[in-house]
Amino acid sequence: MAQLVGAVGMSHSSLITTDDPELWRRHEQVDRTNPYLRDRAGNPVTFAELEQANGDRYAQQASLEHLGEQARATRAALDRLKEDVAALEPDVFVVVGDDQLELHDLDCMPALAVFYGDEVRMAKRLRFAAYESVLGDVSPMMHGYAMGTGQVFPGHPRLALHVIRTLVDRSFDVTALAEIGDPERAGVGHAFGVVETQLMEPGSVPLVPVYLNGYFPPNQVPVPRAWDLGLALRAAVDSYAEELRVVLVASGGLSHFSTDEELDSRVLAACRSRDEEALRGLPPGLLNGGSSEIRNWIAIAAAADGLAVAWDEYLPVYRSPAGTGVGLAFALWR
């Protein structure tokens, strides 16, 4: 039988792909035109409105010196995750992440999908057009996400098909993906490529991508349903007949693109205690835009029954004095 030997929560912000604090700081220019900004009540907001509300409240946190310290701490956390995950000796990663117009488009955005192909072919197309126009060379980000060159990593179709069947049996409506299609137009995106580059030697461990849409309305997965998904994924692992050492990964989060330390603290505390009521009860209005990826953590916390959070690291990043940024978080269950 398969065994869940560990689980990981990891932010996949573009900030984790570079340790250059100057590049971290320049992300403010991207934030200025970001259509997904929300205030801490979950209301849509513009950068100008955040500037008016906050002034230079976060100027110290957005300084190059402070961002440099956070960049080094981020790299240390990722290195620790990679080392600890290697010690688990995984045979396969099952990754819960989202798609941001890399494999899917808005003309067909599934609420929930599982890829069961033999090959996980990474996206070539540039989802960072807005970044490139402001930041210049984005090749470090593309490399950090294993995107842009059409890299191919192994899938695990047998386990993926079992996951699909288990989810269907548990009344989930699942989009089943066997092939990528035209590799020049689409491919697996950053939420999954970051696992290849940050948690293992790329291509050394098969990958099962599980797509959970929280980003794009109108079919965002309800917050309580993310918990149910985690329970179903755990049932799929526990009932799989082949001997496999499985590691589950929540890719994304926490709060962004306006850093919300209070929300992130609630999420991490609930993950540590596997507090179902607290996680299922998170207000959906707070889980939009980038913060929608907190759903992925909810799913993994649900699946991690019998495991404990061995450690976590949290870095509230403010890349502008107005308060835009991301709550970078990393955690290991074992």
C-alpha cells in the first residue's frame, strides 16, 4: 500500500526564484498596475488607494537592507525544505496548485483537474509579460519555475488515475487531463515547476499535478470544499495498492498581493493544530487574488491527519511602502 510520508506547504511567489533584493524591491512597479489587489477586508483596491491609506507605513520593511535579509532567510528555508524532503525518500509528489493562464485559459477554466499523463511538459509561453516590461530580464524567474524552455518531467499516470477515480467516487467533478496539447501554446505552469526546481533535483521524482481554481471567478472552489478535497486525496493515497512513498505539496500562498499578517497567522496556527473549523471557516472574501492559494494549504492540512508540523517559517514581505507584497510561508509535516 502507498504511504503518506510527509507534506509540504510552500509559497511560489516569483520572489523565491531570486535572492536579489533589488529585484524584490522593483516588484513595486508591477504592483502599481496589478488588477488583483485587495485590502485586508477583501475589497478590491488600487495601488493608489493603498498609498493613500498607508502612506509610507511599510517603508522600513520595503528597504533593500530588510528585503536582503528576507531573501537570505527565504533561501535558507527552501534549502531546509529540500534537505528534509530528501530525507523522506519520496517516490512521487502530489502537488495541489493553481493555473494562471499557463495550461488553461478563461474560455475553459476547470474548478478541479488532475493531470494523468506520462510526461509533465512545462509551459513555454511567457506569463510574465507585465513583469518583463517593468523588470527587464525575467530569465531567473522562468528558470526558477522550470518554464520557458519546454522542459519535460515524469508523471505518474497510475497514481493520478487512482486519484481521479477516488475523487469521482467521493462526488468531486474532476477534469481529467491526459495531454498538454500544443506545447507552443500551453503547458504545466509555475505552481508545479517550482516543486521541481526547489524541492528536488529536476526530473528525479514523478509529479501528479492537481489543479484547484481559487484565482478566477466564477467557479472558484468553495473554501470548505478545499478541506474535503484534502480528505479525498488522503483516501486516494491510503487506498493505492502499489507501494509508494508519497509527499503532498501545497504550492502557493499565503496572502498577496497585499500582505496580511493577521490572516497568515490564522492560517498557519490552524495548520499546526489541524483545526478543521478554523480552516473551513476562513471568509471566502479574504481568499481572492493571490490569497486564493491558501485553499491549497487547507487541502494539505486536511490530508495530513496523523502527521505533525515539524517546523514552519513565515516572512511577511512588503515590497512597497504602501504594503503590497506577499506572506512567504514554508512548512513541513511528517
